[in-house]
Amino acid sequence: MSSALVERLAEWRLPGGDPLLVVHGPAVDDVFVGHDLVVRSFQEVLWEYLAAEGFKRIVFSSVRDPVYFRDPASRASSRRQQERPRARSGLMGSGFSGPMGNRVVVNQSGGDAAAAPAPAPADLGMPPPPRMALTDEHGLLMLDHLMRQSQVRTAVVLTHAEESLRYTEAGRTMAHMVADWLEHAAAEGNLCVFVFRHDSLDQVRDFLRDLRRVPRLETYVDDLARRPGAAGAVVGFPEEHELGRLVQVARLRDGLRVGDWPGLGAAAQAMASRQARARDWRAWLRQLTASGAPFSGAELRARGLVAGALSDGRSAWDRLAEMPGLASVKSHLEAKRWRLAAEAGLREAGRGGAGEVESLHLVFTGNPGTGKTTVARLVGEMYRELGLLRRGHVVEVLPVDLVAGYVGQSAQQTNRKIDEALDGVLFIDEAYGLTERTDDFGKQVIDTLLARMENERHRLVVIAAGYPEQMERFVTANPGLTSRFRTTIHFPDYAADELLAILLARLGDAGLRWTDEFAAEVAKAVTGLSDAKQPRFGNARAMRDLADDVKTAWAGRIRGDVTQPLTPADIPERYRFFLPSPLPVATDLFAELDGMVGLAAVRQSLQALADRTQLRRRRGLDRLVPPSMLFLGSPGTGKTTVARTVGQLLRSLGLLRRGHVVEVTRQDLVAGYVGQTATRTLEVIERAMDGVLFIDEAYSLVRGGENDFGREAIDTLTAEMERHRDRLTVIAAGYPAPMEAFLAGNVGLRSRFTERVVFPDLREDELLEVLRRLAAAERYTLGPDVERRALAWLGAQRATRPAEFGNARVVKSLFAKMEARLAGRLAAQPPEPGALVAFDSTDVPDARG
């Protein structure tokens, strides 16, 4: 291989039988560093490549110079081929003319068959190659003539294809030439190279579609883009070996000092993981040289030029080992490491050809903040260290980055991202979003991804990540996904001590110090937060948010005196309820219940629960599981009010973390279609987690019979009550008799409710006490006659509909009627002193009416 050739051209494959080669990529305008440490332009490297492929004549063309050469042998052979076939007549054949019409210039120096091209001029200050002054039309005709000649194997290079195709004055001639070449008019073995400045083949296709000047080329590129394993030539970013040579060039030519020789290879690897041209790296290295700073991975990282170069040269495996937690992840990747190493060893020994190659693609499952993205970046480096990927960089995308809004665009966007990820890792977070779409755009992405995973299996690794349940559906949604993603690694939630380590490390990185008291208190808060975590808890992200909130609180307290350490006062208020509650005082816990009318029996039941909880806490025993309760009684007996109090009571007892109450009825749980009820019920339960779910009139969930969707809500509720028994209290309320039907709705439901609290109907004196409290709250007075008349009215209401009597609700209704009658009475006559606050017996409705 020529010392001028570079690794970036190693994957090029000439088209078999086609006379066209489409070159494109993000680094077409780059410089290249050969094994001889000479920096060359792309045209020079392309000349070397074509010469190495056996082309004896290499012709270049641009808008400014329709025909020019980079070596004298190609120029000489081009003249001879124009002269020799027409030497006898001195004229060109019919239909072809050159810069001198149909005259042929005779080569006076003679010469035989074309020799191999002489070496191309390198980027060493030599003058540019000579040009020929031709019009567009004449230049294209000359290129066409050379492409049709079979005596000398010829390559024609359009160095700026976009400009040549768009601005040539001989557009029609160009279109006919390309069409003729593809119809086998070009001599066998000859090649026309179109060099495009677009990053991907899809972008080249879009350019040609918009141009609408060379339809046959447009069709060819469109077919090429759809062809599995398409022949083509992509000019990508430099790899580590070329960048290592570039560092040596900077050292020898520009005086760059190397400060870390042992770490030079690791630094070059980190440079290669960044998608940057060698031209850009050469400029950055010159800046580094001018500053006097020595070259090292640490210096590159300090300047923001690389993300992975570390001053101590730690490998990706070392960094994975130092991450907190993730024991199962580390074990899985370590096993895969040695499996891959063993396969490589068997292949080197000539014993590994028969077995199936281990799949490199991975599925990562887990909640947010569990390290999936960080580990994906390390996997790229690990595969590079194992020699499985050349660069190991990671391109991170979401489904929205791959899906477009029009037919065909999703495939194009997906191909562009895959092109960016070649020789590295494509990391698709929330990948399940591709298979959960109801349109065809997600399917287009999947189909494109599967095809490229197969065609680029030696250059592309795909890691798909998301929540466990959704990712299981993602992998099984398409047989192609199942066959390609054979390894799933689950990232568990961090334990409380691991979360604390993450938090303190983040605070330390921010330059903060703290007292022992702060460390002890924040550890309790983190433990409480971990115990109370929701199903999609943010893990490390939650610790990042906590650290930011702590720093904000600290900054507000210290008012610029940064010498002060963090103290417990800097723990934000919204995190304080995760701290353990103090031992409750019974009088504080039940003060609100004591103020309610007719709840002595209810208070007694809850008092027994509080006493038992306190006893276990004093003995240091495990805390009780928060009980789920049945509240049985008629309307207006205080069930809803007591449920709200129970939430705070259980929180004070340390049985619930939050103690909030979510109040629902049937319509909040039941939907109109199969499957929707379970989803709606789960959403309600998630809102109630670490608190109380209060279901009023729970018996209504079974009122529709066996086929009612309420049964689905009951089944979901029963399962979730067991699953979250230490984090959720469910209170189901209703009339005693119908609630028996509710409990029969699922065989396991009755056992889930460990406490049964009966709310008796209010006695007459209790009803009267409720009325007195309502009047006192509004600063009204009740006389004896008013009270007697009110009791008579309430008794009549109960006697009329005893099963539906609403107790305190009826009293509230009576009070509203009394206030309305008082207002009407006073409106008809001037009020006497004190009349505005005193009810009269006439304000009470007649019990017989």
C-alpha cells in the first residue's frame, strides 16, 4: 500500500461493473496524514488511491478548470489518445470537436502505450498542476472521449460535483454523457468519480432531485441509496492512527511539545471519538503549540477539545468499575468482555470461523438516572479497546430525531444519524417510542435501522434504552429486532447509600463543604426519598436536583460568605418531609377527631392503631404496614373528613411518607373501553402513592354485573394494593350492605382491608350539636324553641327515608333553609336590634310540610 494512503479510504469499494463512483462525506474538504507523515489534500489522496487501484490515466475537472491533471503521465497519455486514432487524416471523427475544432494536434515527440502515472505532487509547496484552457462544452466532450477509450484505463474526477452540475453551461451535454456512460458507452474499467460535499447519500439524492438537470444520475444515486451494501465512498473523520501521525507532524514541523508520552495513544483515541476534521485538529494543535502548553490528554480535556481523555490514563473498564452501584451491569459487561476477547483469540488462531459471532447490539432497561447513557459512552470505548470499533464515539438520539413528517423522510433522517454513528455507537434513548406509534413513520425507522444494522454490522453498534416493560414490547414488536438485540442489561435503581454517595460527590465537585450534622440529616432525607420513590424515580437525576436545591438554599443563607459550610438548614423544605417523624403525641394526633361529633368509636379504633405503632417504635421493631380500611356508614357520618385526617395521622405515625389523600369515585377509575380502566386506575394509584386513596361509594364499581368495566378497576386495585402494601393505604367507603358486594368483586380483596371502621348514624343530640356548631361558626344564636322545632324537622326527615338519611348533610341542608327564611323575613320588615343574628322558630320549616 502506498505510504500516502490513509485508513479513511480503507473501506472504499469500487462499483462492480458501474462506471460511476459517488464520493461524499463530512470530511471531503479535509487534509490527510499518510504513513509517510506528509499532509495531503483530498485530491492528492484520491489520486494515490486511484493509482493504487490500477488507473493509468487520472483526469480532474472543476467549474474553473474543465480538464486538468495532477501528473505529467496522465496529461501525456491524454494527448496521445486524442492523436493516434486520427493520425492519418489529421481530423477528429464525426460529431466530436475540441478546442481547435475538428483538428488533431500531432504529438511530435512520438511515444507508445501510456505509462503508469508519475507520483502526484504532495502538499510541500509545489506549484499547482497545469490547466488546459477549455470551454465547458469542449471540456465535457474531451472527458467523454477519454471515458470511451479502452487503450488506457481512465478515471475522471469531478472535484466539486455540486458546482459542476449546477453551473456548467453545457448541462444538456453533461446529462447525455452520464446517461450514455451508464448505458455501457464508457469503456469497461473506466470510472467517473463524482465528489459531493454532502454528508450522506440521502443528501446527495435530495440535491440531485432539487437540481433536476441530470435525471439519469439522480436515478442512479436513488437506486444506490436503496441498494443493500451499496458501493460508494464515504470520507469520514480521521481515526486514532491518523490523528497520532498528525500529532507527530505537529511535533516535528511546528514544535509541539508532548507532555505525556505514555498517554499519547489514549489521547489520540479520545481525539478520534470527537467528530472533527484533521484540518480542525491541525489548527487546534497549532494553537496549543503557540500557547507553550505541552500536549496531553489532560490538556485537551481542560481546553474542552475532548471529553474522554483522562490525565491518569484510566481505561473505560476502570471508570465503569468506579461508578457507584451497578453491580449486575458491571458483571454482565465484564462477562461480555471476556467472551468477545475469547472469540477474537479463536479467530486469530484460525479456530473461530464456524461459530456464530457474538452480537454487539445491546438493550439497556431501567429508570431515568441509572447510568444508561454514561455506560453507553463507555461501551463505545470498550469496543474500541477490544478492536471491534474503529472510533467508538456515541451518537445519542431520541425517536423524534429519527422520525419525520412525510413519507420517505424518516428513512433519510435515520440514515443520516446512522452515518454519523458509523465505527461507533448509535444510542437510542426511549426507543420504545418507535414501536408505539400508530402511523407508519416509526416502522420506516425500524426497517431502515434493521437494514443498516445488517449491512454495517462490522461498523455499527446500536444500543436501545428505555423502561423495562416498554423495552420488552419494543424488542418483541418485530422479529428483526428480536434477532439483533439478543442481550438485555437491566440497570436497577440505586440504593440509598449509593444515592448519598452521588449527592455528596456532586456537592464536593461544586466546591462545597459540610458539617457532620448536615451529612447525617441529608442521609436521612435521601433514605426517605429512596423509600418513597415513585415507579419512575429519577435516581442520579434526583440527586442532581437535590444538590442544586441545596446549593441554592446555602447561597441564600450565607449571603456571599463562601467560607460557611452546609448545615441542616440548607436542606430544602420540600425534602424535609422525607425525614423521620418524631414520636407522635396522642393529644396532637387526635385533636381534630375529638372535635368531631359522633366519632367516639372511630377515634377508639384509630387510637388502638396509634398505640400499637408507638409500642413497636419504642421497642425498635420493624414498622407496621400502613393499614387499608373499610369505612362503613351512611352519608354524612364523617367518612370523608376522617379519611383526610387519617392520611396525616398515618404520616405522623411514620407509616406513610406523604400522607396526602386522593379522593375518587367510580367515574375517576372506570373508562369506556377495554384496557383503559386499568390504565386510569394505575394513574390514580400512582398519584396516591405514599398517601391515602379514598374511594367513596366503592360499591358502585360492581353495580354493572360481571361484564362491567368496574371489575377491571377492582382487579387492578387488588393487585396494586398487594404490590405497594408498604406505601399505600386504601380507604373504601360506602353503605355497609352494598360494601359486601364490593368485597366479593375479587377473591383477594377482602383480605387487603385489615381495618373495618363503622360510622354510626348520628343520634338526635348529635344532630342538634352539629346544628349548634354550624350556627356558632356563622355567629347565629339558637333559642330553645328553634332547637325543638329543628329536632322535629330532622326526625321527620329520618322517618320519611330512613335508609337514605344523610345525617350531617341533612343538618347542613336545614341550616341553609333556616338562613334563607331568616333573610326573607327580615327583608319584609325593619330588623330589630339583634335580629340579624337570632333565628326564630318560624325560620325552621314545618316538619309536616
